[in-house]
Amino acid sequence: MHPAKDSQLTTALYYKDTAGKMDAADPTLANDQNPSLGLRKWYIFSKLSNIIEMTGPLFSDIFMSERRLLSYVDLKVVLNRSSNAFCLMASENDSDFRVHLTDAYLKVRKVKVNPSIAVAHETALKNGPAIYPIRRVECKSFTVPGGNPSLRKDNLFNGLVPRALVFGLVDGDAFNGNPKKNLFNFKHFSVSSIGITVNGEEMPFKPMKLAFGNAPQYVEAYATMFSGTGKMYHNTGNDITRSEFASGYAIYAFDLTPDMCGAHIPHANRTFVHLISP
């Protein structure tokens, strides 16, 4: 059971894709013929141009901070819409669908601070600016040329070593907005080796050797989803089974901290990823 995914995350329209059927784009077929149960759920909500209610947080670094924003500080939020082809799926004959927003608003909680605390804030601001510790999440995308058996990306991050590195591989046209493909179909692409190097040192271990197909060998890669996210050896999971990993859920996670506990003093880096396919 996954209480959050089965309850509160559905308010943001989260429904898990069926492994191995993520690119099935016709939700009208019978369940035994089709398809991803997630796609079927989204179809039920949106068919005949029904209006769908959704609610959820803004996953932005500043909103993940536990500290309150001081009074009289202007914060401007700009949301950029994805293209219809990027966020929708359609079968061969149904490619003219679009998203129309009827209403959108942001709820912000205000806190009435004790006057003595407000005065203390004003006094502290005379001696220096307010400091907000923020754990940044930086997303990057790279294109792997077709037919290239090897990928090496040097200097992934300018400045400090990140606490963790999480990545996956998808079809290029799905990422760029092919309505017939699921952009969250993280395929394994028969990757045979994955290595992470930080400042000349292999982290958190030597390059992994993988194999997919008739003689699968990917359990070590599957385990990174737990060791790289602080879930290893705890009574918790992520709702992705061992077999699903090879059928659209091939996501790799690496804890790059020295003690592998997700906490360290940041230091300068030269980080690169090396992938090899047969």
C-alpha cells in the first residue's frame, strides 16, 4: 500500500503508469488490450472536454524552505505553460487536443508575528541581510546522438558537488513533445555500464555492469533508487517493483555525500557521468 499515492497525490492527478504500456496512447480500448491504467484514469476525468479540478504545491526551491518570508518583501511567481504536445498524449487519429485553463490561483498562508519578534527582526536587519538556506534542485537535459554507444558528460555542475544525482533516459521526440509517446517512459536503452566520477574518484562505488533481456542483471541499478534517496534498509519504498524498473521505470539515483547520509559540507567539484550501451 502507498497511502500518499493512492490518496492525496490524486488531487494533482497522479495515477501510476502501467509498466511496459506507457506508450499505449488509445485509452478507449478495453483494459486487457490497452493499456496504461494511468492513461485510462486521465481519460475518464477529461473525456468529452470535462473540466478537471487539480490542486498541489509549487515544487520550487524557495517554497521548500521552512523559514517565513519577511514582511514587505515582494515575491513574483511566473508559471510557464508546457506545449500541448508535451503534456498530452493522443492516438494516431486524435492529435488536435489542447489544454484550456479556466481558472488558476495560488494560496499563500500569512502569519501574524508577535510584535516583539518583529522588532527583533528589524534590529537584526540593520546588521545584515536576511539569510534563507535553500537546497537547490537543478535539472539538466542532454541529447545522446543516435547510434552512439557511449556517453560521457564532463563538468555536470559548476561550483559545488550536489548531494545527490538522479537521472533517467527517454526518447528524444517524447521529451520534445511527441503526443504519441509518454515523456515519462524511462527506458533502459540496454545500458551496460554506468559510472559517476567526482574529482577523479569513482562515487559512490565502481561503475555498475548491467544487462537487460534474457539474462537480466540490473538489481544493483534498481537498488540505487533506494540507496541514493535515503530509503535503503528502511521500511519504505517507492511503488516501483524490480520488474517494473526494466519496463519504463529505469531511474538511477546516487548519493554523492562522503558518508552517504545526504548531509555534508559542500565542496568544489568536477563531476562527470559515463554511460555505455552495447
